[in-house]
Amino acid sequence: MAEPHDRKPILTIEQQIEHLKQKGVAFELCSEEEAADYLRDKCNFFKLASYRKLFSKYEGGPRDGRYVDLDFGQLRLLAALDQELRHALLGMTLDIEHFQKVTLLREMEDRGEDGYAIVADYMASLTTANREYRLRELKMSGRSPYSSSLYTKYSGDMPAWAFLELTSFGTLIDFVRFCARRWGDRRLEASHYDLKRVKSVRNGILADVARRKWMGNTAMQEVATVLVAHSGLVPEGSSRSRAASELAEMFARADGETEALPDKGPDAAARSALEFLRRLTESLGLVE
């Protein structure tokens, strides 16, 4: 059970701005009136405040605990870039999920697998609790108007192509591991762990990506895995072009506005993280 904590009252927009001012946040790049409109209509205070962790505070003296040269406009910019990065990565994770299923079905065909037998063997390999969970998951998916007929047709004896259409990303990841061990395929086993990172990145934010040095940072490892997996798994076509366009738009915005962010010292983390991501996407051929 979580430790009890002091409950904090909900602040009005005016109180939120006053709180930020008391913490040393300036309103030069963005006026207080603009900030109030932004907090009211476009971004909640809790999310915006999470980006403060990327900036230094004074230690000791009359400004102890206040932020050093932090402006509300910088927080607003980071929130916008984060939203664009989230949007691009979410689309990429959906692409990876889809094309992993396509690749897996092709591999089954090449290996002469019986599409019914492999699903039956997978379900038999699970513990009773896990098998019941997977069956409930399939049943829930079958309630969708888009997949109800598929579930009704195959629920008693399900082939791999129907199973993969109905199952969640989490079950896909587990099924990939089962197939990898069934076939003794180390490459596919490694893909299983990459897919776990891909799934996790759906909840990531730029503040976590920028917090510590790049590849020692779990969030950055997950983002990098998405980029590498998308580059290797998704073929040329509309999905790849869409991802490239969304990433390019984010970097274009960064080019036009990141002069507002520090480029030296400990507070340059966000700017450096964006540059790292740009270099990685360029090296993978995702953007030019």
C-alpha cells in the first residue's frame, strides 16, 4: 500500500501562475495572460510542471529552491514538442505491431506451420490463469463490431491469422517469444524484448527521455528501439512516409523555436536529446 501523503488543494489558473512565479518562473517569452489561456484550454498544470525537472534550481542564498532562468515559454515549447513526439511515436508503434504480425505469419508459412496447431500449442503452454486471461481478452476483442464476426467464426478453433487480428499487443509479444523458442530463433527472441520496449514507449515523455545520459536512460533506449524497429520492420510505403513526415515536422519546429532553450550546461538536456534523436533518425534513413 502506498504511503499516505499530504493532499494538495486544486489551484485556480491564477494560483497556478502565482505558484510558478514563486518558484522563479518568468513570463517574458510568454505573458501571464497568454499563459492563463494556455493552461485553461490547452495543457493542464500538472503535465506542464513535469518539464521543470529539466531545469536547475538555486541552492542556498535568498533564491534557494527557485529555478534559474526558467521561462513559462520554455515549458510551453517543451510541451508542444513532446506532444508531437508522442504522436509520431504512437503511430510508429502501431506500424510495428501491424508489420510484426505480417512478418510472423509469413514466417509460419515459410516453416510449414499449421496455423491452427500453433495457436492451440501456445494456449496449452500457458498457465491456467494466463490462458483464462488470454481467452477473456479474445472474447472482449470479439465484442467489437469490427471483429465480432471473426471471433464468432473462429472462437472454438482459432487459426493464427484470426488470433493475431484479435489479440492485444501484449499477447502478441508473448506469442512472439513462444514462436522464437518453438523454432529456436534467436533473432525472433531478441525481437520479443525489443517489442516490450516498443510497447512501453507509448507512455513515455520527453522529460524522461532528456533526464539522464542517452543510452543509459531507459526512456531513451525505448525511443531508440522504436526508431530502429520501425526502420527495419516497416517497408517503404504510406506508413513509413507518414512517420517520416511527422518526425520531420517535429524537427522543423525544433529548428525554429529551440533557440529559446539553453544550449550549454546542465539545462541543455532537452535540446541535446532532440539533437540525438535527429541524428539517430537520419542515420536510420527515417528522415533526410
